[in-house]
Amino acid sequence: MVLALASGSAGVLAFTGGTSVALVGVMVAVALMPPLVVSGLLFGAGYNDAALGALLLVVTNVICVNLAGVVTFVIQGVRPRRWLEATQARQTTRWAVAVWLFLLGVLIVVVTLSEVLGLN
């Protein structure tokens, strides 16, 4: 999760700072590709339980990358140019953060329950 959060922030910093767009590709490759590839390999080998765990990590990383991106935009103070759009942008940002935090909370509950119930 830490890697995904850092990758999301790095991607936004590269996007807003005018750095090479290749950094965004590296961000995706580092945070998303390894667990996605492992998931596919495990499904192909018939280890469905382990593959679902790797797929859960992919979903977690997608949520963390998006959450870190939105928070980094907010910290940087990226705002619309027009005042009328600023109100809508603030509301949309709040909704985005709330949705990503809710989904992260759901994933934490799912992982915790799977550990407690011994489903992994």
C-alpha cells in the first residue's frame, strides 16, 4: 500500500510539474503490474485462493494510487481557473476522497474478515 500511495503521489507530481510522462508509466508498472501478473499466473496454475489474494492487492493498489493522486492535487492547491467551477471542484474532490477512503475501508474489512475466518 505504501508503494501504491507513493506511486500515486509521484505520478501527480510528474503530471503537474512538467516532468517526463514516462514517470507515470513507471508508477503504473511498479504499483500495478507485479500483483496483476502474479494473479494471472496463479489463476493459470490453478491456485485460485492465492490468485484472489493477488487480485485483492491489485484492487487495493488502484484505490491507493487514486487516493494519493487526489490528495496530492489538494495539497498542491490545484484549482480551476474560474470561480464558478471552484465550488463544483471542491465538492467533487470531497466526494472522490470519501469514495476512495470508503473503498479502502471496505478492503480492510474484507482482508481482516478473511484472516479471522481463515479464508486465505
